Amino acid sequence: MNFLPKLGENLRAARKDKFPQDDMRSFALRLGISRATLQKMEKGDCSVGLNNYLSAAELLGCANQFENLFMLEKSLFDD
């Protein structure tokens, strides 16, 4: 699960870009979660439910990327 810290970094960067005036508490309120949960998300903590990440993605306007989450890349050798 080495991608989770990067996911958290991406979330933090997107939050700061899209809502530059929001501190963690303000953004957490937008999501309807606690600041502690947002802090865990931005650290890539796997104990946070996927629904919280999806809510953040929807708020940040990048939820459409979730539809590719389980897409397998086709190899040239696949039928």
C-alpha cells in the first residue's frame, strides 16, 4: 500500500490549490468529517473509509478518476 502516502499528498495539494483560504478544519467541515480524519487522509492512513476519499474527490472536482480505479491495462499479448 505504498500508494497511500502519495494519495494523501495529492489530496493535500489539491485542497490547497482549490480552496487556498481553507485550513484543515474548514475543509474538513466542507466534507462533513473531523479535522483528525482529514489529517489521516492527508497522511494516507488506510483506516479511513474510501467514501471519505470519494467525497473529497467530488468536492475537488476529480471524482471521475475513480471510475478508472480497477481498470486493468491491456497487454499487447492479451487476447
